Amino acid sequence: RIKKWTPPTKRLGSMTFKTWLKIARDADSLGIGAEEKHYYLMTGVEAGRLVARDPNHLGQFVSTDLSMFSTTKKNFFITNVQANKGIQCRFGMKGVIAEAHYDGGRNMVAMLKGAKRYI
């Protein structure tokens, strides 16, 4: 281990979509420096659930609108139902980073606006 090293990102706890959206829109319109805080909005549900256990959970809309990822039946996206871990979505604001990591499952990246750079 490297002494005094800290990960570049950390989980901060919960934030409402409304709060995250305001921060993201402000970053777009006002600009945001590289050293200022950047946020990902993460939400999802476990495999086989079309609704989150908590009805106020943000994952509700993800599982309802993208039900093909939370299915109990094989489909184009889920070819091994037993190995399916569910769906997790990350929405990133302008300038957000993700440190190097390994994902054990299949991934899909969709850019709704902007650009993404892989290094």
C-alpha cells in the first residue's frame, strides 16, 4: 500500500434526485472546476424485482422503465438469469470521474448528452 493514499472518490450517502439534478444543472450552466466536488447519482434494484423494496427509493423508475434488466426470464440483455445481479444506473454530472475498476458482469454505456473519455 502507498502511504497516505486515499481513493479519489467516496460514497457520500443519499441525495435526492431533485438535489442532484440542481447540482448537475448548475455545473453545466455555471461551470465547475476540476477540484470542486462532482457527483454520480447511483440507483437500481436487485435482479427479479420490478420495484424497489422501499417505495420511495429512486430505483423505482429504473426498474419500471428498464424492466428487461430486472427480469426473471432470459432475454436479449439477460442471457443467464441465475447470474443476473439486477440493474444499477449511474448518472454522472459534467466532469465526473470513475477510478479504474473491474466489473464482473456485462456493462452497457449510454451517453444521453456530452462525451465520455476512456483512458
